[in-house]
Amino acid sequence: MSIKCRIIEGECSNCGACVGICPLEAISEAPYYIDPLICDGCLECIDGCGSSAIESYEYSSTPSPPFLIPFSLALKMYEDK
Ligand code: SF4
Ligand code: SF4
């Protein structure tokens, strides 16, 4: 687990300020996106965003477990066939 930043959907005003703030050039434009593989969680972009459109989160690079559905739902899907 490590801390990364991401842009909050619907909050970004597309001003472009964060692109110049990020020292690692982790933020791309149109649409604005922070690459978690480049971001090191310095948090500088959060302070630099005038729209409060960037937040930090805990990033895990390990893959998610396979998608599991509850047994009751699986049974219903089988019965509906
Ligand atoms: S600084 Fe904030 S509002 Fe401006 S482009 Fe970046 S995320 Fe969007
Ligand atoms: S937290 Fe730092 S490295 Fe990550 S996108 Fe923001 S400014 Fe760039």
C-alpha cells in the first residue's frame, strides 16, 4: 500500500494548474488523469488545485481477487435460465 492522488470525477474544472505543479509529470490532460504508476504521493497537487478536485487514497498494486458472487445470486441466475 502507498499513498497516491487522484482527480475527483465531476469536481475538476479543467484549469490545467495541476499539470504544471506535479514534479513527476504524472498528470495528463483531456481528460485530466493522474497515473498511479508515476505519482509518488507528494500531495503537492492537492494544495495547488483551486477546485479541491484532487484527493489522496491508498493504492495497492496487487491485483484484486477474482470476482465472486454470492451463492444465492448464482443459484437465482441458474434457476432463471
Ligand atoms: S488543478 Fe484541479 S481543477 Fe485544475 S485541472 Fe487539476 S484537478 Fe482539475
Ligand atoms: S501527489 Fe505529487 S506526484 Fe502525485 S500527482 Fe500530485 S503532485 Fe504529482
